[in-house]
Amino acid sequence: MLNYMRGEIYRILRKKNLYIYFGAFALGYILLVFIRSAGEFSEQNLLADAENLFVFLPAVIGGYLFTALYTDDLHSKNLTALIGCGMGKAKIVLSKLLLMALFGALLFGLVPLLMDAVYAMFGAPASAAVLKAVYIWALKSLLTMFAYAALSGIVVYGVQRATVAVVLYLLLALGIVSQLLGLLFSWDFVASIAPNLADHLMSGISVRIVFSLLGSGSGTSAWIEYAIYVAASAVLSVVAFHKKELEF
């Protein structure tokens, strides 16, 4: 399993489009800050940028990672080779989740530094308190990205259709599924039977975690729900993988 993960890390880091993609992202952010600032740069602008930018990063960053880590195997028929070499399906699922967490933590850890560097370049470096708040927003995006990847993994291993899996991930990451479910849960009939269901969607769970980190209440229940969400997705991925015949 460790050898497989090392091989995957090596494969991803050798992808030229990785550096082109995220280089374009960095350049685009610099241009966006310059255009939106109208010559005014401050810590508050940086914090506002973080609140707005990190809403889209589960799709922008997570979409690339999900495609590179999950769907490349479907296109190359690599899953068949892995199983043929004796690697268990549960280990494959766990390896992908660990790799998603590793690359996600690295990239989401670098984005706040990029933001701070851009504002420092324009004469408005972030204070420690503001940078901490930016990292909290980064953590929220990282958690949602990881959870949605775990959930979409069920489709990867159960359906083994790259396009379907990517579309599902993007619908989740862009908040479209959460919005539709939120509308459903707001209906009087549903709300009267099970109130506050929206708080238990991943969007609601991650917000509760952020508020707890900002000092507004305890986040214990939110962390527990998050762990159950990810663990259940991983288990269902393994079950779906075992039930689905590999395509050659």
C-alpha cells in the first residue's frame, strides 16, 4: 500500500499540467486582486477574498485532484492491474482517500500563503490573526473537498464511469446538491417531521466546525458527524467496489 502511494505521489508530481493548472490559478488570482482592489489593499480585503475564494476551491482544486487521483485509473484500466498484483480493494479505497487528504492539505495550506504574498506585494501583509482566520476558511474548504471526494468515490468504484463520478463531485463541490436538498428540507412537510436537517448536510457541518474554531460554541458534534460521514462513504465505496465487476 505504501509503495502504491509513493508511486501515485511520484506520478502526480510528474504531471506537467499540474504545474500549468495551478500556475494559471496563481496568476489569475494576482490579476483578480489587482482588478478588484481599485488600488486599495487592506487586511479586510484579504479576509473578504478568503471568504469568497474558498467557496470555489473545493471545485477548482478538488476537481483537479479528484480527476488525477480517481478517474485516471478508470481511463487507464489501472484498477485491474492493481487487483491482479494482489492489492486489496479496501486498501485501494483507503490509499486514494489518504492521497486526497495529503495533496489537499498541501495545496490548501499553500493558498493562504499565496494570498498573503500577493497582498504583501501590494503593501498590505496579513497580521497573524487575519492569516489564522484565512487558514480556518481554508480548513473548511479542505474538509468539504475531502468529504465530497469520499462520497463521489462510491460512484467511482460502484459505477466505474469517470464522467459520472466527476460530474457528481462537481455538483457536490459547487454546492448545487446542498442547495437542492436545502430547498427540499425547508418544505413545511419535511421540516415538521425532521427540523434542521440542512444543518446536518456537509455544508452545514463544515460551517459549524468553522464557527467552533472561530470561538462560537463547541464543534464536537460537528466533528463527530463529519467523521461518520467520511467513514460511511469509505465503507460504502469498499462495498460498491466488491460488488462491481472490473471492466477490462
